[in-house]
Amino acid sequence: MTERIYITDVAPRDGLQNQQLPVSTESKLALIGLLEAAGLRSVEATSFVSPKAVPQMADAGELVPAVAARWPRLRTSVLVPNLKGLERAHSAGAREIAVVLSATETMNARNINMGLAQATEVSEQTLAAAHALGLRTRAYVAVAFDCPFEGETPLPEVLRLAARMHAAGAGEVVIADTIGSASPGQVKERFAALREVVPIDRLAVHLHDTRGMGAANAWAALEAGVRRFDASVGGIGGCPFAPGAAGNLATEDLVLLAERSGFATGVSLQGVLDAIDFAQTLLQRPLGGRSIAWLRREQARRQAQAAEPAAA
Ligand code: COA
Ligand code: ZN
């Protein structure tokens, strides 16, 4: 039987949080609809953070009920940095939340204005409160490879925080290469250690493609046993508080890599191209992962073939 991998498309949150052009709630819904139509079964739709910190996510309270009404079966997670975010998410009807804990002092300070100890406690409290409300949960461990301010993140620290998030009941512990600096060797080493402290089926990986190693890192994670991935259609993404962070691992690259290696994703590449077309118009710039030129050529070839009159 073909083994399956599970993709959460984070384009609506990680992808749009950092854009210069304002994106309307209706356009966000259209993008999420295209992701759903492409076969993605899980998205990170938005974040309930301070609108002063991230103006692009200010409409989270309107977006979440609209997504639930249109696509009731779509797994829809939202990022919350604290109890206030959880409260807002819950009153909007969110059914899954993700807390965001960075593995260094400085990254927590820059991202959520807390020290590491406080951020850890707040994440634990938020997870506990989310469980009490009956919500599904994820916990990011951000800058799990390198921190833009502190350099290489010590592995024992990543293990300690991942174990704490698991003990706090996180349904998934998402190991994030926030600035896209990881290498396949590091991914292999870190997941071999991580799976000793968190069951492998509770671990997910969130990659960025800053150095062109997103797909290689995804392969290293697959080989290490990881089956849950974050990715973003067209590779749109990046944290506004992490200097040097470029786009996410592109969903199309991950789907191509996985399917060509014998894993099922349930995702249609044509559907992903449709979502990229829409996002390009929205953001007024070319988008796409490493495979985009080839995917476009294949698409053109298929279209030309379909247009040819059948041979006599
Ligand atoms: N949603 C909306 N508003 C929030 C909030 C949330 N989750 N948490 C706090 N606030 C509001 C407070 O009510 C307060 O509002 P006021 O000025 O009108 O009274 C204001 O924000 C400051 O509150 P405080 O608790 O002092 O927060 P802070 O200034 O220390 O900021 C965060 C902390 C977490 C709210 C802020 O740093 C943040 O939103 N960061 C998000 C980072 C992010 O999205 N990064 C990218 C994804 S990893
Ligand atoms: Zn990210």
C-alpha cells in the first residue's frame, strides 16, 4: 500500500502575513477555496495576533467563521501567541490552534515580546486552555535549527522544548526551520534525536527554502520517518520578525518529491497551479517553487495535446 504524507498548507498565514499589498478577506477565502479544491485537507488559515504587530491578519475574526461555513470538513488551524489569541480564536469558532514557541530568548522577544521561560509557560497554558475548550492543537518550536539573532540553536534546547510541548498535550509538535538555514544532515540528526522524545507520528516539519535546500530537507525528514509537513503553494511565506527568512518550502515541490518517491499526498498539481495563478494576480509578482518552470511546461504540453484533433 502506498504510504501517505499529510500536508498543511500555510500560505494563507505564513504566506500572507508578510505581504506589502493588502489582501481582502474575500481574496483570502478564494485562495483557501483553491487549496481545498487542489486536495489539501489541512490549512493554516490565519493568526490571532496583535493587529499592530501583523496588520495583514487583522481580519482573522471574520475569516475563520467564513471558512468553516464554506468548507466545514477542511482542517483549519490558526496561530495564537497567547491566551488572548486563543479567546479570540475560540469566539470566532476555530477548532484547531497552533502556539508559537521559539527556541531562543531573542527570537521570542522579537516575535512575541516574551522571554523564553515566559513564552514556554504561556504556550503550555494556552495548550491546556485549548484542550479544556475541546480544540485540536499544534505547537511550533520555531528557530529549531538556527536563530537569526543567536546563531545555531543548541539541539538539547530544541529537544527540551519539543518534549515540553508534547507533555503539555500538543497534538503535533512542529519543528520549524524559520529562516530556512537547515541542511539535510542537520535535519537527519535533529529528527533522529527528536523522535526519542516525541513519538514520530506527533512530529511535523515546517521548512523554508531560503538556501534552495527545502526539498532536500523534506527528503531528509521523510527518511527520518516524518509524515507531516507544512508547505506553502508557490512558496509564498516568511516571518516578518526573522530577518533573512525567505519563502516556505513550496507545496508543489513537496508534492512532486513525495509522489515521485512513492508517497501519496492526495494533492493535484494542476490544482496547486490554479492556486498559484490566483496568488500571483493577488500579489502581483511571479510565484512558484523550484519545480515551477517544469510544471508550467508540462501544463502547456498537456493543454496543447488536448487541443490537437484526434488522429484519424
Ligand atoms: N490578539 C490581538 N490583540 C492582542 C493579542 C492577540 N493575541 N494579544 C495582546 N493583544 C493586544 C492587547 O490587548 C493590547 O492591546 P491595547 O494596546 O489595545 O491595550 C496590546 O495587544 C498589547 O498587549 P500585550 O499583552 O502588552 O502584548 P505585547 O505588546 O507584548 O505583544 C503579542 C505581544 C504576542 C500580542 C505581539 O507581539 C504579537 O501579536 N506578535 C505576533 C507575532 C507574529 O504573528 N509573528 C509571526 C508568526 S510566528
Ligand atoms: Zn514559517
